[in-house]
Amino acid sequence: MRLVGRLGLGWLVWRLVGREPAPSFPPGQVHPFRLAGRSVFVGDREFFVREAGSATNSPLVLVHGWGDHTQIIWHRLIPLLEARFRVVAIDLRNHGRSATDRGRLQITDLADDVAGVMDAVGIGSAPVFGYSLGGMTVQELAHRHPAKVSAVILGGTTAGGLGMALRLGASALWFGGRAIERVSRVEFALAKHAYLLRRGAVAGRHSRWLWNELMDRDPSLYWEAGFAALRFDSTRWVGRLSMPSLVLIPIDDQLIPASSQYDLAGRLADPELVELSDARHEAPITHAKQIAETIERFLDKGSGE
């Protein structure tokens, strides 16, 4: 224990007074997807939105997951969808370039934000694809604002409803992660950076961009979103959603167990279920082509084309 304490103290001193480490980047670094965005206001809050595709196309709204934003998680998917849809990707509150709020965050807040952004960009109703935390947000959006959602598309997500023991255990991990990141963001960023490059989710020529994006986050806001996800519970009402639904399940998801995702699908009324074989939680990047094709087929069937 004495050795552990000394190592901990040494790490703390190093992170407080030492230089900030960073990975090395191979030559020829470029941005993966140069899609400019714009800001819109919902009340007093400013939200960042990226749009692709013709304004005359049918709209499709994308809602990212915890700790990501529209560039990180959608940079391979949007180019596959923009020929067919008017793609509108929203940075959630406390994520990316959108407004921050230091108060207690709930998934219902995020759902109301998305509804407001849809109004601000002139979308009355649209299919909405939510991934991970975004999938929780889309469930709440469809529950609270059903007229805004013509079809629900969910991926890598859950109906929540964690038992007390699981919630307490996860909360302890969350508190520990937040404490570490308040001292240093480097360790988590290095781990995620190395993982995404090793998995091929991000190409080596984009590694500098990825590193800068991973380091550009507020740890308090990041973990508050995580606590909101732990509190989420749609189990009592998600089965009453009436719009068509598609559930995409990354079979090898390392963050949200596939069993929880199957449980969500089983609670929905007659969903279409698609399994993404060999896919982990970063599936929107690694399996972008399969996801894009699945979404197009699902929406074509709903429109009768």
C-alpha cells in the first residue's frame, strides 16, 4: 500500500507540474471530413448543427452518443447518407460546440433540446437516429414529442432501468473517473486514441485531429452526462411508442451489453432488428456502410418505395 501511495503521489505531482504528454503523429495529417456547421438558438442556449445533402431531400436527424460529437462519430456515415437525405447532425448540450450547462443534466433535457433544434432548422417531423446516449435521447424525444419523430432508429443503446446495485457500482466508477480527469484528461484520451486507431475506426492520417478532439472536453460536463445515462429508464413507457422503429445491435458491444439492447428491442412494438456482426460500440465508424444501407432500406420500406 505504501508503494501504491507513492506512485499515486508521483503521478499527481507529474500531472500538476509536468509537460502534457501526447502521442506521435505520422506525417501527412489531414482532417477526416470538412463539414462546416452553424449555430442555432433554442431559447437562450446555442446549439451547433452540421448539415449535409440537399435541402430538398427528406430530412434525417442524427443524435450522437456520450462524450462524442457530430464529427467524431458520424464522419464516415454522413458522406454515405447525404446523397439521399438532408442530414442534420446535432451536438448535444455539454458536447462538441454546443452550449454548456453546469447544473444537473437529465436525458429529458437533451430530448427537449433536440426538439427545439429541429424547430430552429425548419424540420417539423423526421426519422431520428440516436446512438448510445443519443439512443436514450431519441427514446425520450419520441415519448415527449411524438409529432417530431416519424421513425425511431436506435443503435448501441438501452432502455436503462438499472437496478440499485448496478447503478451504485457504476456511479462509484463514474466518480472515480471524474476525479482522475479533473486532474488530468490525458490518460483517458491516450487510451481511447490508441484503441480507435488500433481498431481502424480512425485512420492514422486523422490521428492528430482525433487527439485534439478527445482532449477538448470538460471532464465535469462529460461525467455529468454519464450520470444522466445511469438515471435513464424508459422501461415503463417505451413499448407504447407508436412510430416505426429500427434497432441496430453491435453484437460485440463492449460498453452496452447486447443483452440490454435485445431487451430494449423486445419492449418496442414490432421493431425491425438488425444485428451488426463483429461490431463493437464504435460501430457507426467501423460499420458505417452497413448502417447507412440498413437505414435506407428501412426508410424506403416505410415510405412504400
